[in-house]
Amino acid sequence: MKHQKCAASACAEARCESSFSELAEWSGKARAPTATTHEKLREIVHKNFLDFSPIENQLTGLNACLYCLGVTSSGTTEENYTRITYEFTIAAATSLLKLNPGMSFVFVSGTGADSTERGTTMWARVKGKTENALLAMPFRAIYVFRPAMIQPLDGIKSRTTSYRIIYGLIAPFLSAARLLAETYFEHARTGQNAARRSKTRQREVRRRSEAN
């Protein structure tokens, strides 16, 4: 995504971190200042996520949006969860699409999202409804990620007490799993590269044999 501009919607409960090296500019929309600073970051503090018209002049010329705003369903009514998860998302997507017709949109959903919208689990229905609405919109491309969980790093802590306890208990296991996964994929990449080099050498040997 070199020399492109990206927008990120974030809140204190779901904060997005990324490398800025391949981006010309990163515009972050938040309901409160995140205290994140970078020479390529332009942070926009906006309170009403149902109406982006006051800041539309700051949302043009964007190539992609990574939408990671969210809230836990624990202790939240379906009406409030729908307002944040569905209505906020669609309002943002609608405004961004109007201003940037060639934009790609990335939505961070969750494992278990219910695309049928008819399941018994409230949050899954709402997530599925949001995914379906986004996939029906004419963005250049739509990407939906369904992480099973997101581990807070760099001192970031969830505002939900139960989540803080769970994260504290499983953090050592997650770190070990991440290390094992990185090792596995590194070995896999090494093997694939070796296989490609071997095939290249075999083709070269055959070409020389046929030439002779």
C-alpha cells in the first residue's frame, strides 16, 4: 500500500496499531484522543459516529479504511450493542464510500459472527448483520477479519474487568503459542523457498540437456 492514505476508526476498547512505513498518511478517527503520535498520523477526534458530515472535508482522498471500533457485548443491551456495532459502522462506511468511491474497507468482526442473522446469540447476529450490510456496499474491495480474540499489548488494558482477568491468566500461553506459530511459519517459508530453488535448478538442467 505504498504512497497511499488509510483511515482507521478506533476507540479506547479496540485500539489499532500499525507500521506506517508503507503509508503516505494515516488518518485516525476516534471519540477521544489516543495519545498516539507519529509524523504520518493525523488524528481526528469526533464524538458523533452516526453523523460524519461535520468532518467530511477531512475524509477525502483515502484509499482504505481499517475499521476496528467495537465494544464488548457483556452487560450491554442489544439496542446499544447494535447502535455501536452496526449503526456506527454503516454510518462510517456510507460516508467514506460517498467521499472515496475507489476505497477498500476492512472490518474487524469476530469468530462466530452469524451471517444468517437468525441465531440465538445476540452479538453474533449483530456482527453478521453488519458484515452482510458491508459486503453489499460497492467498495473496491471488502475484507472481513474474524479474530477469535485480540491480545492487548504494550501496556494497553481492557476496560472490562472480566477481560482483564482472562487476559492476565492466558497471556503466558498466548505468548508461547505466538512464538511457536512464528517458528512454524518461518520453517514453512524456508522449505517453500528451498523447493522453488530446487525446481528452478531442475528446469535449468533440463533446458541445458535439451540444448545439447
